[in-house]
Amino acid sequence: MEAIQKHTGLVYPMNRTNVDTDQIIPKQFLKRIERTGFGQFLFYHWRFDEEGKKRPDFGLNKAEYNNASVLIAGENFGCGSSREHAPWALLDYGFRVVIAPSFADIFYNNALKNGIIPIQMEKEQVDLWMRQAEETEFTLEVDLKEQRIRDAKHNAVYFDIPAYHKEKLLNGWDEIALTLKLEDKIEAYEMR
Amino acid sequence: MGNQETIVDKIWNKHVVHAEKGKPDLLYIDLHLVHEVTSPQAFEGLHMNNRKVRRPDLTYATMDHNVPTKNRDVVKDEIANKQMETLRENCEKNGIALADMYHPDQGIVHVIGPQLGLTQPGKTIVCGDSHTSTHGAFGALAFGIGTSEVEHVLATQTLWQEQPKTLNVQVKGDLGAGVTAKDLILAIIAKFGVRFGTGYVIEYTGDAVRNLSMEERMTVCNMSIEAGARAGLISPDEKTVEFLRGKEYVPSGEAFDELAESWLALATDEGAVYDKTVTIHAEEIEPQVSWGTNPGMCVPVSGRTPVLNEVEYKEDVQRALEYMGLKENQPITSIEIDHVFIGSCTNSRLSDLKKAAAIVEGKQVKSSVRAIVVPGSFSVKLQAEKEGIDTIFKQAGFEWREAGCSMCLAMNDDIVPHSGRCASTSNRNFEGRQGNGARTHLVSPEMAAAAAIEGHFVDVRTIAGVPN
Ligand code: SF4
């Protein structure tokens, strides 16, 4: 996993609640056996019509969001299927941060394991940023170390993230390697 | 006071390998179920790092998501084929038992676990699939994980997990005739919402739950994830013990009796405290039909689609109605369907098929409807055929298929066409779940069967001979 300390990027506002992982990446694209190359299928049926043509009315297809790398969405983002292809697709497309009032548990975990910062934030704040990003070109600077988000005018908001997850993201640690340091404890458990 | 524990506490405490302040606990995993779609990248990760599978003996694999259900020998999709081949190679290389699509034990991963007795009370069970919560019906702590976690479990047989909060969903009274376990869980999600379980493990309690058969309990626990909870479970009782007696992976004789005793001791202690409790009255529940694009968008069959001015998330409701091709305030029974799918890990066990068959017996599927039955496992299929259930379905005009996930997620050829409308016994009605542009209505097997005959939704309780 690639370490991530700080990220500044253009915000893409997705004003929908309960965005499920079937929407983030539809099942017909789950057949690959690699972790890469899923970005082209991100939000596939929202981005493309039946003939595979871009839907001009879908936000992500608009020129002004071309380089978006911070996704802001409504409550319960990432619900449904446990497919890790969802964060793989987001990452491959270029998103490094997802901000929402709430996340589904499995998605939250999966995001953390792939170097995406999932940030849970009060709904009022999310709504405010959502509106700003809908109206103008809007960037946010996310500083994981400081647990701080700043807009271009340097208005700062702080966020919570469990210390343990934060450390892993900051260092890009391989979790399995960490666990294997406890192998004697696992063995002892198995001997019980 | 003080020593009463919930079943979650008991299972948790027995499985902690390592605990450290400020960190999640390292939890030992007793059973790891694997399927073809979420495992290839995990095995690849292991391989790249020169790691091996720690406990192949605690790992069990099957093929379910991609398998063809019409003709096993025709996998039209080369990439799906590759994925199944990859699983076979990975299992061979690592010494993992595999029920491939020709194996008598093959089936949907959450159907075969209990059927083989791999699923047992008190076990920690994981699988790279969100409906792993199904196994909670046996009083196991079972939850879905992502592919990175699959790799972690393969390598270490453990997982880092925060101790979850406990949520008691208390179901008072008893379900009425013609009201099923599926209606119960849909009504729970409709009442409390698709987020109410987030961060919790749900324990289902109360008389209505005790009165459910093991297969019905699986239907309830299966959809815990649709309430946002990673796991849902039911304390074991005599029914649990009897279901498991004689199963292939369960010991027999005295060893079984001892085991059974330890299982029963896992039940939540009288007076144990939950972090949260909610209550629902079973008598008030009617057969349910989902109208929208998440499982919380669900109403009684006697109801109507929502009125836009009366709802909280108006934009979401409007978008859902549009996607579903429905109007506001439309009676549910006026909705005409053209597809029926009886199957999936929610409702594809023998009792589900029997109850649906009882509705269609001697009748004909409406000519405008295409209806398929996909048994949850090869063994369910075989048993159903022994009892002549396949004949009832076939004579009524249903297609009778091989076991697999099939139209639940439409990864194989079983797809609902664009704008098609399906009465489905599965668990997710997300946009495009059963095919691009497909519209899904979640119902019980009985309700799906009745809709197949009538061509629109009907209250199954108005049909003579409805089994309770
Ligand atoms: S039947 Fe459906 S929900 Fe169940 S495991 Fe298969 S795809 Fe998932």
C-alpha cells in the first residue's frame, strides 16, 4: 500500500445517499484477477449509457471535474457488497480521499487497506462543501497527520480517524507483515 | 449482576489472540470460506510476498458467483472461466478443499457451509462476501471481509477487529400465516433503515425468532448486512443442535453431545446488557415488497409507493421511483412483473423451494413472465428432485437450474434485460444488480411464486392453501 500523508485535490460532489458498491463498480467488471485497471469501470452505469457513450449530464463526465481526486458523498457510502474492487476502482480512477457523513463498515475498512483516506464528517459540513463544490471549482487540502482539512481560504476543519488506522496510512504499512511479528502468539493460541 | 454476557462477548473473548490498548484486537478465525470472485488478488498477494496459507485445513472453497446454471459445460465468458481456473489452481497449490462446479458439495457458499456442518455455533467465520452474516443463524460470529482481509486471513488465520457494539433486535409475538422470515427481515430494515446496524452486531431475539426454523433463521441473518450490520446472529438452542446432528463436518457420538452442550452454553445470558435494543411486533408484519433501489425501500403488499411530499430524502426517493419506472402513490398490487427469480443465499434452501412449489402446484406461470428456480446447492437440487419439487415447477412453466448465485447478481448469463421487472427472492435491489437497467422487487419465495402465476404482486395470504 502506498503511504499517504497529505493530499490536495479537486472535489467532486456526489449528492446521493446510500451509494452502494454495485454502483461504484458493477459486477460485470469483477472478473479480472488483478487489482489494477478498474478505474475505467468506476460508476460505470452512471457514467455511460447502454451503448457505452458518456452520459453528458453525469457530473463526473463534466470537464470541470476531470481531475477530481476528493469525493464527497451522502450518508452510508459504500454499502452493500464487500467487493474491494470498489476502492480499487476509486483509487485507479484517481480518488485518494472520500468524505461522507457515514460509511458502510466493510467499505471503510477496504478503503483504509488501499491508501484511500475515508473521512467521516458531520452532515452539515459535508453539505456545505457539497454546495461549494457544485457551485465553483473547489479544492480541499487533507492533512492526515494533523487530521485537518483546509479549503483554499485556509478555513480549517478537523476530523477523527482511529490512531491505529492513521499510523498505517501514514506509513503505508503491510499489515500482514505486522501481524506475522505476532506469530508466536498465534501459535500459542492454536496450541490451547 | 455483572457476569451476564451476550453471545457476542462470549465468542469474542474466546478468540482474542492479542489485545493492546488503542488497537483493535487480533481475532482468531475458525473457518474461512473462499469463492472465485474475491480471492484471486488475495492469493496473488500471498504469492508475491512468498507467503503460504497458514491453515488450509480451516479454509474451504467453492465456485458459485460465476458458474453457469443452465449447462455447466458452457462457460461463455472467458474471463469468468479464467477466474474459476485460478481458484482451482490456488486451491491445489495450497492444499485447500474445493467444491468446484461439478462437485456434489458445490453450492452458494452460504448455503453449503451449514449444510456440510462447517458452520457451527461459537465459531468465528469469515468470507470475502458480505452475506457471510447468514452463518450467524447458528450462533456463529460470521462476517464479510474485503480481499485484503482475505489475504490477511490466508496468511495469518487472524484478523484485526474492533470489538463491535451489540444491538438486540427483539421480535415480539409471532408471525401471522403466510408471513415469512423474509418478510420479517424486510420489515425490520424498512422500519429501522439501511444504516441502523452500522457498527453493531445484531442479535435477533424474541419468540418469533425462536419459532423460526434454522433455514428461516438463515434468511433473517443473511440480510443483516442490508441493515448496515456486518454480522447478525441468533443464540443457539435445541433446533440448532438438531440441525447439525449427523452433518458431514460435525463429530458424532459422545463428542457431539459434549459439543452440543458447549454450544447451548453460548446463548446470551439472561439479563445481559446490549448497547442498543429495538423492538418490532411480529403480528403487525405483512408480506413485504420492495419498491425502490435499496432494501429499506419496502412496504407491505397492501401498501403503495411513497408520496414524494411525505418523505425525508425526496431526491433519493424520486430517483428510485424513476429508475424503477414507478409513480408515487401507486398500489403495490398494480405492479406487473415479467421475471421471477427464486434463488440466492437468502431463499434457495429446500424449505424455500417447497413453500414456493406449494403455491404454483397445478397452476401456470403467466405467459408474459419468465420464471426460474435456482437451488442454492447441488444437494438441495438433488433432494428437491427426489421429492418431485422440480416437476411441480417445470409443469407450472418454471425453468429448473443448476445451483449457483445466478440472477441474484447476474454475473453469469442469467440476466434481467434492461427495463425488465423482476420479483426476486434475493437480497439486493440496487440499480443494475440483476442486469443493467433491470428493476428488482425483493419478496419472499411464496410472494415470488404467486407473482409468477398472476403476473403482478398479490397478497399471498389471499391464495387458498398458503402454508404457514
Ligand atoms: S447468492 Fe447473491 S448475495 Fe448470495 S453470495 Fe451469491 S451473489 Fe452474493
